Amino acid sequence: MRHPFINDLSDKSLDDLTKTLTDLQSKLNFAYRTQNHSLIKQLYMVIESYQAEHKVRMDELYKKHNLDNKINVTKENT
């Protein structure tokens, strides 16, 4: 479930999204240590919003660089 007050993250860069996710994770750790359940729920919603936008950006980046076809994971007979 996305946070209701976060509407558009398209103006943020991929680096900004990554830094914000890192910061939110540390805040989530603090919320767990202090057992603040309402803050934990709010942070989960915010993190989910940022992760969804991060995933969209990464998918676009992979498509742009066509990385799907460049990784060969098959085992060769030697």
C-alpha cells in the first residue's frame, strides 16, 4: 500500500531515490528499536512508494541498455 501523501516521485533522480530509501531504512530501524508501531506502519507505506518508483526507474534503465539479452547464465561444456 502506497502512502497517501506521496503522489509523484518522477521528479526525483535515481540517486535521490536510493539515498532516500537508505535514510528511510535507518528510520525504520529506529522505529523498531523504540517499538513505535504507528511510525513503523507509516514508514512501510513510504518505503513501498519509493521502492515502486525505484523499480520503475531500474526497469527503464535495463530496457534502455538492453541488458536482458547480454547476460548468459548457461553452463558451457568444457
